[in-house]
Amino acid sequence: MATQVAGQRKGTTAALVALTAASCLQVVDPTANNIAIVGASVDLGMTSSGRAFAASVGTLALAAFILTTGALGDRLGRRRIMLLGLLTAIAGGVITAIAPTTAIFMLGRGVTGIGIAASFGLSFALLREVLPDAIPKAVAFWLAGQTAAALVLGVVAGWMAGFGWRLGYLTMPIVAVLAFLMCMRGLPEAKADKVGAFDYVGLGSVAVALIGLIYGLSNAASYGWGSAQVLVPVVIGLVFMALFIWWENRTAAPAFPVKLFKDPELAGSVAVGFSFNMWQAVVMIQLSMLWQYVYQYTPLQVSLGQLPMSLAMVVGAMVAGRLLSKGIPASANLIVGHVLLIGTMVMFGFSTTTSPYIFFAIPMVVGGFSRMLNETTMGQFFVAKPPPALTGAMASSKTAIGQTSFALGTALSSTFLFGQYGNGIAQALADANVEPSQQGYYTGMIQQYVSGGDLSDYDPALVQQVVDRASDVFVSSFNGTMFIIAGFLAFFAVISTLFFMKANRDRKAGRLVDGPLTLDGTPAALAGNAGTATTE
């Protein structure tokens, strides 16, 4: 059983608020980075490739260390490693903000990613200690709280970055300091009673695997799926992922026993994670581009336009927590969530060049609600199912799944959208009998329009004609991409549904019950010896 070191719990609500504050680093840091990286790249003289890598260093470091920090928490104390993670994130943010060179900047971003890996993953794991008898409620509170905080912190990050990129990067350390102070009191400690040898092979291989997969997928939109920039890291990632699975199935002291995914609810939850994370990647990135390219929304208008989706996510998390607490089957929540997510993606696919904002707002609100319906339902299993000794590693794995599936959604949707757009523009120029030597003139005009550049050197009537045609092609490409992504979501929905159908059959047959699992994926309550669930 996990060891309770800190004595009796003091103030469950205060503890939940503190853990939610620790999780907010994961939502405020990407926002600040997206805003401030432009100014940083100019001041520090980064090349275009250097800027792209600098923008992703934090994410890659998070992916590399997310399971390692979870495993360290299981061994040394989840509260202790979470607090250390907050201090590490503070240090990383300060290093980034004062960086005199690109190398120091990247060091700061890498340190920040490591700190967030520990603070985010283990704040999630500690929900099991704070509210063990109402895990769905705790997960709902944690998700809703960080989503609501993101609305405010995103504005704060943008406001601070307005005074300079260095101040923008100080937003996250300030939040981390506040979270650290809140987490110093009232949080229980928890760690494994018995531990084996540290799993260097498993944790090292999964770190390389996640870096390769996320980095490679992130390059797909820029370089193409057949490029070395994509194929080499993705192949390396897949090879090391296979090594990780092989090793974890054979070692006597696995840091992350993959046998737990014999449980159909955990296995189905992985498919759920891919579904809602891909949906969010497409909406946040491709819809924002549609608004800016075709409708000429400003960045502020884009942020305000997506605000209803964030509010709906807060509501969705709270509703899901209530439904699960009242005994509504997880499979029912997930079916509703999947159908709504797929439906909203299909609705986006009927966009036109004159669609009003309300056309997008409705599916955004419905999708935001259903996305959190699915995430809250999924999240409870990653907190409640693992053996007590491995709660940190399992909770952290949810973040790894999220990072990978978000990158996959971004890569697939960008490839489909711009592939169709490129073909559409080429066909439009061919239909207009434009010579190849003249095509650069027209594509340059489109790029000037999209970037808000000076078009005074072009004939206004010609500009309008070209822009109208390019807008038609972009919207058509966007719509086609939405239908394709809806198909991917349907694929993951089917996989998830099949696993949860099996779970329902197992429950009726008495082969599956609530509670933690043993290391081989069997419910501890049915194993006849709950102690087998706590050793490594």
C-alpha cells in the first residue's frame, strides 16, 4: 500500500486547489511561449530552423522526462518530486527570461519542460491521495480548474509579453511560485513501500521513443511525410517504443508495467485520449488559420473567438464528474462524447467563405463540452486503476499520450489541409491558363494578403479576384480535412467502444471490478492478495 507520510489530510478543497494550481504550468507555459518566442528569436538572432527547435524544446523535454519524474515520485515521494518540479520550472523560466544567447535560452526551455513534467504529472497522481473515495470528482475539479485558470492566465501572459518577451517568459515562474506556496501545506505524501532496481532501460527507451515520435510528427507539415526530418525520428521513436514494450514485459521491476493495459478500460482510454487530443489540435490550429487567412481575424479576435469553447470545457468537466459520481457508466459518457466530437468535426466541414461566427461557435461549444466529458472519464482510470506503487508513472503516462496524439493531430490535419490547398491553387492557376513563370507572381500576392503586407503595387481588381479564388480553395481544403479527421475520430471511437463493451461484459461476468490492478493487469480485489498490487 502507498505510504501516507504527512498524516491526516487538511482541507480537501484547499488541497485540490493547490494541485490544480500546480497543473496550471502546463497551460500557461505554451501560451507564453507561443507569444514571446517571436521577440526572443529576433533579439537573440535565431535562424528560422533554430527558432522552430527553440519553440519545441520545452515540449520535447517534458515528453522525455514525464515518465521518469513519475517513477521518481513513486519511489521518493510524489509530493516531494512535484515540489521539486515546481522549483525546477521556476529556475527554467528565469533562465529563459534572462538568457543572453540562444544556447542559454534553449537550456532554460529544456529545464522548464523537465519541471513541468514533474509538477503536472504528479499533481494529477496526488488526486488519488487527496480524494480517494471520489476520484471522478477530484479529476473533474482538477481539469475544470486548470481550464478556467487558462482563460485568465492566457490574458496575463499576453499582457506581460506586451512589455517585452522576457517578461512574457516570467509569467510561468510567477504562477509556479504561487503554486509552490499553496502546495507546501496540507498535501499528503505518498510513495511505494517496496521498490526494485531503478528501470534505466525502460525509462531511457521510452524517453527516446517519445522525443522521436513527437519531433518527427511535428516536422511533417513543414517537410512532408517522406522527408528524412520525419522518417528518421519517427522510425527511431517506433524502434525504441518497441524496445520499451518488450523490456517492460520482461523486467522484474518495471517502471511502467505495460501489462496493466490488459485491462479493457485502460486500453480503451488510450484510444479516447487520441480522439479528444486530435480534435483539440485541429480546432486550435486549423480553425484559427481559417479565421485569419480567409476571414482576416486578428490574433485577439481568434483568442476571443475560442473563449466559448474553453468555458464549455469547464462545464463539461464538472458535468462529467457529477455523472460519474452518480454511477453513470463510463461507456455511456464516452459514446455521447465521441458522437458529439465527430459531429462537430463534420459540421466544421460545411464552412463557406461567408460563414458567420455563430456557425463555428456552436460546434466549438458542443465540442469543448464533449471533449471534457471524454477526458474526465478517461482520467479517472489513470488515477484509480494503477497499483498504488505506480500511481505516479501511470498518471504521467496520460500526459505522454496527450503530447503524442496532439502532435499527430497537428501533423495529419496540416498535411491534409495544405496538401489539398497546394493542389487546388495549382489547378486554379492551370484553369486560368497562367504560365509557370507567372505563378510566383500570384502566389506572392496571396502570401502578402495573408500576412497583412502591402498590396499597393498590385491591381486592386486582380487582387480581389485572386484572393477570392484562394479563399475558395482554402475553405474547400479545410472542409475536406475536417471530414478526413472526423474519420480518424470515428476510428478511435470504434476502438474505444469495443474495449468498453468488453469491460461491460467482464463486469457482468465478475471478471472486472473497480479498484487498483496488480502488476499483471488483474483487479487486485479479485487476485485474492491486494498486496501484490503494491510491489514493484
